[in-house]
Amino acid sequence: MSVLVYVAVAAVLGRNVLAHLSTHVANDPGDPLLTAALLQWDATHLPWSDAWWQLPIFYPTRDALAFSEHLLGLAVVASPIFWVTGSTLITYNITTLLTFLLSALTMYALVFRLTRSAAAAFLAGLAFGFAPYRISQLPHIQMLAAFWAPLALLGLHAFIDTGRRRWLALYGACWALQAAANGYALFFFSLLVGMWVLWFVVARRNWRALVMISAATVVALVPLAPILYKYITVHARHGFVRSADEIISFSADVAAVLCAPPGLTFWGWLRVNCRAEGELFPGTVLFAVAVIAMLRVLGWRAAVAPSSSRALTIVTRLLLFVGAVYGAVVGSILWLGPWRLELGPLRVSAMGIRKPLLICIGAFVVALLSAPGVRAAARRSSTLGFYLVAALVTWLLALGPVITFMGSPTSVNGPFAWLMLLPGADSLRVPARFWLMTMTCLAVAAGIVMAEMLANRRRSVMWAAIGVLAVGLLSDGWMSGGIPALPAPASAPDPGELVGGTVLTLPVDDFRDIGSQYQAITAGWRSVNGYSGYGPNYYPALLNAVRFEVDDIFWPFQGRGELHVVVDNSAPRLIALVERQPGVTVTRRGATLTQYRLPARSPLVTFKPGAPKIHVASLHSTCGADLLSLALDRDEKTRWVCFSPDGASQQLVVDLGAPQTTTGVMDGLGSFYGDFPIELTIETSVDGQMWHPARKGSVLGQAIEGGIETPRSLRISLPFGARLARYLRLTYPERKGEFYWSIAELEIW
């Protein structure tokens, strides 16, 4: 019966997707197209092989699969669908809907194992499989694919209960599959497993079980180790890092529990301090049951403790009362708006939720952490106690390295700051995704409490309670319009001509790049365009070359062979840019796109490592004069910056100390990939009086080439004919608008 209900709910929720399985994509043609193409790639290439890593995007960059998630843990489900249907969209759409069903089923299995209550397991499955948080993550199928985690936890619980190794094998396989389905889970779920081991194994001093679980984890890690090593080496080659500011921006706010996805039928209006990835509304029913679970663990109904814990118990109950009162105040403001009450000398007002919400959350957190009941639950390895404490810890981790409240940073560092000290953890851009672990724990805790609530009830009362709870859980995460389904992007006018070739699609932007790489991966050609978690260092230069309609945008790619260009017909200036290129051929004109072929040409000239460089005696500029030494300090982490808010021209004069034969300038940007000049004029002089032109025009083609050749440190080669010179003058011509130009390391060749 539970399976039928889950299937029916998933089908109704996904009715739009089911109606257009082969022509539309679930939710939107953005990230879903990227992951749809990745699932086809997994289904048609041997994992771990070199060919598998060569995802044909960001050409000519190698190992582009390591720029994003590989999704192997999801491919276990998706690949058979693709092998049967041969359709990328059908595969993606069915797999998306299956994540709802499978998440509900695996949570059912876990809670049933813990409680032996089919009713509670059914409700826990609804709470997890159709949670509001899943609606907020619809564009990210890897976040929807959370169904391996409950099975891994089931394996751990069953192994501790029975000692049978088959359950340990289930844990190891599902831990590895969850880690392979979602890169964040490799860290986040592993941390949850570590907490589980501390609570249920180490606390009991069950050292034999600790050794066996550790061994099972190591064995499960073996197939993932080569993949992890590849990610580490590729990211090191490109210098990929996440800045602290970026990580903080994708952390959840304390108030994010009051931010619901706007598509929800009943709670879409609840949008308190929402930010990217910060829609953490748990649902009213699940929250209410979690509160009941917390009260049970805290011993709210127990008699007052007899000894030293008596005072602490009273304090805990006082904190819970305060939290409940201020929670009611928050609810009243959300429901009624700001209010003021005057009863004689008594004046009470609630004008905003910031202060009462902070008091409410703080009171509950302190109560849970300090209560004697929690310590008692830890001593006896209470299952309910563990999942409540784990929910609290993972929520705190979702707040990121610096805790913010109502959009304002506090002076408190979150526990995620400690996690960032671990190797590789600083690449986790979205701490808010820890909420997936929180939802897992809350669903289990709710299942345990509901099993107790429904036990020994009359059949009529039990069925009525199940009905009310089920309707409430589904209402919290319901979308009356269903999951959207939007058309896939149009194909190129003559895709057969492009197979096996290299294709640049214009304009270059996120939306078109996703469609371009989707077509390349699914139809069989190499795409210059790309969209992923990371991008090569030259991509900002490519974007600007398109923006400023620079002719040498094509040269870095033509230097590696014939280039096909597909242009949107609504961009006439870009069509003119392509059609003025030497040797261009129109291969097909379509209703919305036009397809061209550009011939191969000689590669761009660049300076090779080991070529002789000339010592620079000094630099002179009226712009950024105090930073000039940074351009010659042999440290690419520092830079000279020249900023001109009025768009005036900028000059840098290089003094070599004596006349020498010069052949060009190298502008090393290091990791400051976006600081290139759009164009540059280079002049030389022997005496500083008479100046002779050496080079003039765009540097964007050379910036693209430099990024391709040196993926970690972008180096722009600007060669010119050999001439005798003591001075070189580099001029960034006057441009409209604010702009700046920087040099991490300057070299004269």
C-alpha cells in the first residue's frame, strides 16, 4: 500500500513531466540539461577510463568531467533507462521522478527497521521523499538523489543489532553510492556516519564493530579513490579554489527555516530572508513532530530529577517555555503582521521577527544541548536522541563558517569553519546543503516518535491519525501546478555536419552555454562553450571577446583545426563578425540559428618556457604607483592594479636600464583571470623621446590562448617584431565606463 501511495503522489506531482517525457526537461532547461547530459555520458562511456574524463565541453580543455559532478551513484538507476529508451530526456525525467519514490521507500525501510511500525515508516517516507526542501532543489538532481543514505544507515543499525556482515556490506555499498551520487554527500554524509559511529559504537566501547565498520568504509572507498585522485589533480592543475566570501554567500541564514520555496501551494508566501540555496523550510508537520521528539528526549513528562540535575532540569524547562512563547510571537507576526497590545499599564508589541526569532531558536538550542535528558540519551545510545542531536549539528553546519541572522553577520563562527580545515573541504561551496542531512535525521526522528504515538491505539483512531499526518506532510511540500516541464533547446540547423567537429555557439552566456554543451554531449561533437561548477581561466576573456565583437576570438580554436560556429539569428552584429572572417562558409541557415564553418589557420605565436627574458630596471606610472613593485616581485598572488573610474587611458612605462633587443611583453595575470585589458597599445623607444609602434589592438585572443596553455596561471603573450629598445610604453586606451587593468608578473622578452 505504501508503495502505491508513493507512486501515485510522485506521478501526480510529476504529471507535467510525464506528459512530455521525450521533448521537455523537468523544472527548467538550466542545470537539469547539464545533469541530463552527464547521465547519458555515464551510460555511454566506461567509468574510470580516460575517455570518460574527456567530457566534450570547454574545448580544448582536458578532463572537463572533473569540473562538475560525475553522478555515478545516480547512473546506477539512470543508465538502464537510457539503454532501453535511447533518450537523454526520457532518462533524466524518469530518474528525477524516481528520486522521490526511492527516497520515500528507503526512508520507509530504515524507519520500519527501527520501529517495526509500518504506519510510522509510511509517514516518515512521505516526510523525506516529498519534503519542501526537495522542491527547492529541483534543478539539482544530485541533491534529490538522497536515497542511498537511509539504506546505509539501515545497514549500520542492522549490523550493530545482529553482527551479520551482510548488513555491513549493505552499508559500504550504499555509502559509496551516495558519495558517488552527490559530491557533497562524500563529506556531509560521511560526517553524519562518523557521528553515528561515535554515538552507537565508540560510546559503547564496541571496538570490534568499530574496526569492522572502518574496514568496510575503506573497502567501499577503493573504487572512489582513483576518481578522487583525478579530481584533486585536475583542480590543482587549474588552481580551482572557493573563496571564503563565496562559501559564506552560499551558507544558510539562521532564519532560513522560515524560507519556503515559492512554488509551494500553501507555504510559498513564507519567504523570510531568503538567499541562494537557503530555502530550508522543514514543513509545519515535520517541525511539530520534531518538537514533540525533542520534548520526549528532554524528559518533559518525567518527574523532576532527584539530585544534581534537578536545577538543570528546571532551567531546561524554563528555556523550552521561553522558546515556545517567542515562537508563538514569531508565528503571530508572520500570520498577522506587526502588532501592538495595550492593557492599562501593560504594553506589548511585536514589530519584527528578528529579535523574537533569535530568542526562540537560541532557547531551544541551549535547552537541547544542556538538558540532562540529552546526556542520558547519549549514555544509553538512544536512537531518537542521536537523530535529534545530529539534526541540530548538521543544521549548525549548514549555517557556514560565519553565522548570519536575518542577513546580518554575527561575531560567531559556525562549526563549518572547523570543517574547512580538512583537506578538500574548502572546495565545498554550499554549506547550506548540509540541510539534506538535517532532513534525513528529522525524518527518522519523526518516524520513531510517530511509531510511539500510534502504538496501542484503536484502529479507527490510528487510521484517522495516519490520514491527518499524511495530508499534513504532503500539504507542506505540495505544488498544485506540479513539477514544471520546459522544452529542450533547439538543435543546430545541420547537426550531422557538426558530429566529430569543434563548435562555438554565439552569443556566449550561461543559458546558451548549457544548451550548447547539452547538444555537444548528446549529439557527438566538441563544444568550445561550457557551463559547470568550475570553468577554465580563459573563459572570462572569451565572454568579453564576444561582448566586444573581437575578430581574434576564433583564432585560438582555428589554430587547433577547423571550427564550426553556430550563431543566433537575433544577433546580427555577431553574424556580421563571423561572416567577415577569412574563408568563412555558410553551411546551413535555419529559422533561429545559422551555421558556419571556419578553416584551420596557423596557431597564435606565444612565448615558450625557457626563452630568454630581459631584466626590468624599473616601472613608472601615475596610476597605482605604490603597487608597481608587485608586478616584478615574482609572486603571482600579488598584483599591480590600475583603476580608472572615468575611463581615461592608462599607461605603464618599462625601463630596461639600457637598450636591448626586445621581441614582446608577457602580461602574467596569475589567478586574477578577469583583470586582462580589452586592448593594449605597445610602443618602444631607445631614448624615451621618440616612440615607435610595436603592437596595437585587442589582446583577448592572446588571453584565451594563454589560458589554454597555462590553465593554472593565465599568461598573455604579446609578441612583436624584434627591435632595439630601452623603454616600452604600454597604454590601455580610453574606454567608456569604469574599468581596471592589473599585472601580477610582467616579463619582457
